[in-house]
Amino acid sequence: MKKENFCGFVGLGKMGRPMAENLSVKVQQLRVFDIAGTKERTPGTAHPCSSFEELAKECNIIFLSLPDACVVTRLTETLVGLNNA
């Protein structure tokens, strides 16, 4: 169930982690996920999610910082599938 005002951030690498860190001080509820390991990369007050699906089910807005268009396309297709289920 989506929560009101929950934002998600996917991709906590060299560029994504600093962006998520800045976002975590601006929004009340930030959920994060990174395929390479979320817990140790989670910034500040953000909440780590165990999967993209978990993050997508909880968030109204999702930011992506991913390595290429193929990964973005795959996650977008996953998100569309979740919304159609």
C-alpha cells in the first residue's frame, strides 16, 4: 500500500548516494534500494528496502540513478507490471 508523501530512490552508487543523501534531508519519508547492497549504502534517515518491488509498492515518487537505459527500462517494465497486477 502506497503511503502518502513517501519518496523512493533507486541507485546508491557514486552519483546516486550523494543525491539520495541530499533528498533525505528534504523529504519526510525516503525509501532507498540498491542492487549492490542497500543497508550499508543507505544515507542518513532513509529507510532501506529489500527490493525494488518493496520500494515501488510504498512510494508515490521514485527517483532513479542507474548506469544505463537498459536498467531503467527493466525497472520501468517491473513497475508497470506491479501497477497492472
